[in-house]
Amino acid sequence: STQSTGEPLPDSQVFVLDSHTPYDLDNIYDGDSVKVVIPESLDLEVPRYEDIYEEESEDDEDGPERKRRREEDEEDSLLPRKERWKRKREELLFTYYELSGYGLSVSLMIFELAWKMSKDNTQYLWWAIIGITEQYLHSKISRDQYVSACGTVQQHVQRLNNLTDSTSVNQMKIRYSNELRLDLYRHWTLMESLKHSAYTASRFRIWTTKGKKKLNEFLADMGLPLMQCNQNFQSMDMDIRREVCNWIEVTAHKYGLDDMCYGSFELQYGFKNKFCAGDMLHGVFSALTSPTLDTEAAFLRAQDTLSRSNEKLIYTGIEQSKSFSCSLLNQVQAFIDMKQVVCTGPFVYAVLQDGSAELQVFAHPARLLKLCRYLSEAYCATTRKAAALPFIIASALPLDPEYSCIVGVPPLAVDSNKSYLGRAFHQAAEKVNAAVEFEDFEPGVMQIKSEDKAKFFDALTALLMT
């Protein structure tokens, strides 16, 4: 419980579970009212307490030993001990907070807590699977991190499946599956999924005539008739539908699609209801970031979408996600065709102008981040040197034209998923005294007064070039 100020009530405890790293040091060293749940697998180099907070408590503990140590320190340097401590503290804090990244998904963290308390079930595990799938498909964690999480999940899948009644039709069952990097292909045509999935669209350069021809060659190599590819996946010939995933996996390497497949999971309950984790993710993401709902209503809609008793909401979310995928491709193509992608030296950026037809579609920061990742993949497919640079998109806010939203993603060529953009945004904004707000969970997202945008980009360019 919290007070109206947001502060916890007296004698209450707050438990913090977060996949974002690094953790706030005040929370880590609070010890009393705040408890941070840190996964054992997370390698987090936390500065020592005395290097960050010692000076604040020095007046309370000014005993003989502390005085002796202070005198010895001052003999070793011309600078006063307090000044040296402050400088070291600033360096440690800069290093600790410089790079932001992601650890274990909170959904999997909570599931494992439930398991240790003997309160886990298949539904909780399914939600944990959706959580790690979101991290992987949205490029928040590396493939190795994802594979490690899947290994943990697979053990729980086998254990819980053995405990369920295999004869019950309505019993939830999860099984491992080999999934394609194609968005919603089970609920779309294979052709549309290939055209609109960021992974295939960027590598085929589907917005060009040559790219469309290359896609047709890819399908011809597999012996897939265009008539089959242009009808709903569930309406394709059963023999083709059964084998097409294997055909795509085999042919993909010839076209440079080396990561076309990844390990995932699917949920089965009843005779008809089968969903893969990726499809569920798209449905929930569409509900959570809906441009027509306020934040609270969108959260409740996403929560209801996760419930298997609301199948209609799941399918509604999937249909909305297909529409969003079309908007993504249209906007990426517009950026590239109209040469609106600009390289400033240390980063690449594009601006979604006020009055754009797609402005409302990308009003939510998470949707703008997805556009930014999509654009980075597409642009780097034609300009390979840009893969070493971070990508940034600025967009006017449709409900508040005085402010713009700026989002950034790390370079594609960097193996690590850690990003320095969040820290850089803070520093550049402070340097020019820009009116900014950091209200999003993601570090690489900020809102800025539109009139300050130009000088912010100038400061960011100067900062990243040093």
C-alpha cells in the first residue's frame, strides 16, 4: 500500500521485481522498506555501500578508527578526502548506470517464486512463456539468454504435463515447438506474413520490385504455388500445411535467413484452441498499446486478453496486430522511399512529422520503439555501415502537439543488448536545459518539448562524437 504521495505507508515493505537493469542503488541498499528480488543468474556488479553512501553517514560514525583512516587518506593525496570520495563516487555511479539492459523476465521470476511456494500451475507457466517470448521477439535479450530461459521453462513444462489429466479435453497442455520468425502466419496468408514480418521484409527488401521478385523466387524454390500462398493458412492443402514449415526452414539458409526458426511453445486446450506464444504476444501487445484506449483501459484489456476464457479478445487482438503490421511496413517504406532517414555521424534518425497519416497508430511509445527496430533492420539491409550506429525516431504526440516522443534502439551490429542511449538522452537534455520527461519504463524513451528538439539533437550529436 502507498500514500497519495506514492511513498510506502509506515512499517510496510515494497518488493521490487524488474527485468530492467541496472537496479536503483537506493532500492538495493534500503534494506528495510524496500526489497529487490534479484535472480541468481544475473551478473550485476553493484558498487560497495561505503563507496556510495559512506560520506552521508560519516557524521553519525565519527569514531577513532574512522578518524585514523581519514588522516591516512589525506596524507596520500593533496585533495581532501571528501573531495576524492565524491569524485570516485561520481565515476562509480556513471559506470554503473551508463548501460541499460534486461535480465530475467519478471513473468518467469514470479512463476519460479510460485513454484518454490508450491503454488504454480500451467496457466502461470504459460504467462511466463509469453513474457520471455516478448523479450526475445522485441530484441530485449540475446538468443543465448532466450535459449537459457527456454531450457528452464522446458523442465517445468515436462513436470506440469506429467501432473495433468491427459484424458481431459479441456485440460491445458503446453508443448515445445519449432517456430518461424513469421508474424501471425497461422491467422493470415503465408504471403502477407512473409511481406510484413520485420525479419523477412527487411532481408528481402520487400518494398522494392527486386525484393518482391526475390520473395517469389523463395516460394518457387520450395515448390509452393502462389495460389496456396495467397489464401488463409488454415485453408491451404493439408499436406502443404503440414510440411511448409520444414520447407521454409530448409530453404531459408539459401537466402541468408539463418535465424528463421527459434524454439518456442504452444498451448492447447479443447479441440480447436491452439495458440503459439508468439501469436498470443501479438494479441496482448495490440491490446496493451491500443491508440483508442487510455492507459488503464488498455491494461485491463490486455489482462483480459491473457485469459483463456476470452477467446474473442484474443482473436480481436490478433486482427488488430495484423493491421499494425501493415502500418509498420507502410511507414518504413515511406521513410526509405522519401529518403527521410538521416545519418548525423554518431547515430541515424528519422522524424514522424505532425500531420502524418500514421501518427495516431504510433502514439504509444512501445509502438514507436517497434517501428524504430523495424526501420533499423530495413535501413541496414541497404546501408550496411549503418548497422554500427544506434537508431532514433522522433514523433509528434497527437494528443499534445507541444511535445514530441523520442525513442532509440542500440546498433544491430553490437552483440550485447545493453544500450547507452538512455544515459545519453539524460545527459544531452541536461546540457541544453531542455524540457523533458522520462515517464516510460524503457530507458531509451523520452518526451521533449518540440521547440527543444533541434538543440537536443545537436547536444546528443556532440556528446556521442566525443
